[in-house]
Amino acid sequence: MKAKVQQAYIEAMRARDRAHAPYSEYRVGAALLLSSGDIVPGCNVENASYGATICAERNAICAAVARYGAIKPKALVLVTEREACPCGLCLQTFAEFCGPDFPIFLSTPKALGPATPLRELLPFPFSPEKLHGSD
């Protein structure tokens, strides 16, 4: 998996270069590694109406769903100028598609960062079980 994660890092860097960030000037690139070995990139796309901005991480998840339908994410590489955690919306989106051990590599243009499991970044996600009262 190490070689695929390195390849995803390169794809996340390329996606970051394509980000549309005229307001924050904070470019973010992501690359979602699927269990099939496919890598789906995403970048942030800002909007003058800030609420309409799409984060790189959600962009990658949505692109993967649009391309493949049902997906099985294996890892995500995130590249920002300074190591940063995904926002709550992105983390909750991961919780919809990924398990608590899903690795997120918080990286910079200088280096691929270490894997952090989703559970450490979002310890109490909303889940179908919590929404529907599964006992």
C-alpha cells in the first residue's frame, strides 16, 4: 500500500495546483485511494458565497461516487500549505463511507504526513445507527 499512498500524494499535489482559491488563497489537494487501487483526486473550489465552497476532500469523495457508484475508500491523502485537519463536514462525509480506522494522511508540499485514523479526528460521528436508534 505504501507505493499507492505515495502515488496518491503525487495526485493530491497535482490537484492542489488546480484548486480555485481566489478568496482564501489557500489551495488544498486531496487524493482518495480506493480498494480497487484507483486514485480519485479532488481540490477545493471556492465561491464568493463561502457556503457554496467545496472542500478538496468532499470533492474527491463525490467524484469517486459519480465515477464508480458504490465505493470502498482505503485511504485519503490531503495536501495543504501547513498540515491541517479536514473540516467537520469532510470528516462526517468520511464517516458515511469509511470505517473508524480509515487513514487520513495530513501532508504538506514538503512531505507526505503520517496516517491519522478517522476516529481520532472525529470521535463521535453521526451514523445510521445513532440516527435510527439501533440497539
